[in-house]
Amino acid sequence: MRKFLCALMAVMMLGVLTGCGGGDKKAAPAKAETKKELIVGTEPGFAPFEFQDEKTKDYAGFDMDLIRAIAKQAGFAKCTINNMGFDALIPALGTKNIDVIASGMTISEERAKKVTFTKGYYTSGLVVLVNKDNNAIKGIEDLKNKRIGAQIGTTGAMQATKVPGAQVKNFNVNSDAALELKNKGIDAIILDLPVAQWFLKQGGSEYAKIVGATLDAEEYGFAVSKDNKDLAAKLDKALAELQKNGEYDKLYKKWFGEAPKK
Ligand code: ARG
């Protein structure tokens, strides 16, 4: 009880402090910890991490469930999800249109120059997807001089540009790349393994297959603006709590059918 009262007083004092912000007429931008709403950006063509329910148009998927649970755990009253192009997400953090990216985004050194990532919450990797009747391409080593498709701004697209002689075609959404593969306008797609697996299970296996080994492991993280490290810490804390109380495992099982490897 004592602890609770202390905490309550601390919160009230904080309120007083931020309430009379030292003579500056312009209101200070809402601090992460006093904001009630968490605005999330995502590109929802990435099942099972983010997609829109066909009927309700609600956002579903592991990332969506997890970021909502994290927002709740961190004390946000509301969690709003905005749909945008994958390559528009990092710029949207910069212009403060969103607070956080939840979009299966791989933590990379390159991106970490522009954003602050939370701790990783999912281990993934890239794979090569080809037409089922293509027996010439058995893995990434066979992609030289081929036409490779990938979603714009993704690690898959970056990987494709490293293949000697390859002609890289960028697509706004993965479903467009899949259609182009089906129509034989491209020879392969480089994309995230769990998304490729989900796609095959949802009917893609009629014409496509995964070939070769999974490329290097990648870790997904949520990303916030570089000047919002407080928010990153808050999200990290909430994520750790959900990992401890079993909620994270529950969501992982819901979407991937098994508990996460420890
Ligand atoms: N993990 C890859 C990356 O970070 C692909 C992410 C694509 N996410 C999406 N929601 N479309 O580049």
C-alpha cells in the first residue's frame, strides 16, 4: 500500500511538473509516458504478422496482437493502427505521423542509423520462392542473371541486389510479386520464410515452392524515432513482462502453432 501511495504521488508530481512547463508558451510535445494513444504504422500484406481480415478489415496477425498487448501493458489507453507502404514507414516515424513501426521489420545496422529498435521479438530469415515447375533454380546460388522480385525497401530486395547480374523488380506489396511470379514475369521472389510458408499454405503451393536453404537469421523488432528512446524502453519493458507472464508465448502459439524456441 505504501509503495502504491508513493507511486501515486510520484505520478501526481509528474503531472504538476509537466503542467507548468517553465514559462515557455509553446506546449511541450506530449511525452511518451503521458500520451494515451499509441499510433502504429504497418504494411499489412505480410501474413501471419499483419494482414487485414477480408470481411471486417480489422488488422490481424502476430505483430498486431503483440503490439496491442504491449500498448496495453505499457499503459496506453488506445492503440491505433495505420496502413502504409513498407518504404513509407521509416519516413513516417521521422515526421511523427506514427509512434512505432510494427511490420515484421528486421533489425539491421543500416536501419538502426535512422530509427531506434526495441529488443527483437521474432527470429526469421529469407528464402527463395520459385514456380513449382522450375527445376533449374535450387537456391540463391542459381539466381545469377535471373529476374528477381521483392517487396520494395525490404531485406529481401536488398539481398536481391547482391546477386550478380540479376534484374531486380520491386513491388509495393508481396501479393503483386506473387502474381508476377505466377505469370512468369519474374523467376523468383526473395522474402521472409514464415510469410512464404503461410502463403504456400493459403493456396500458393498450387504454383510456387520454396527452394534452398534459409539465408541468414534475421530478428524482427519494433522501431521508434531516434529521439524517442523513452518509448523504446517502455515497449521493451512491456515486451519483457509479456514474455514473463506467458502472454507472448500464447500469441506465438496462436500464430505459429508451437511455443517459441528458447
Ligand atoms: N523482414 C523484412 C524487412 O524488414 C520484410 C518486412 C516486410 N513487412 C511487411 N509488413 N510487408 O525488410
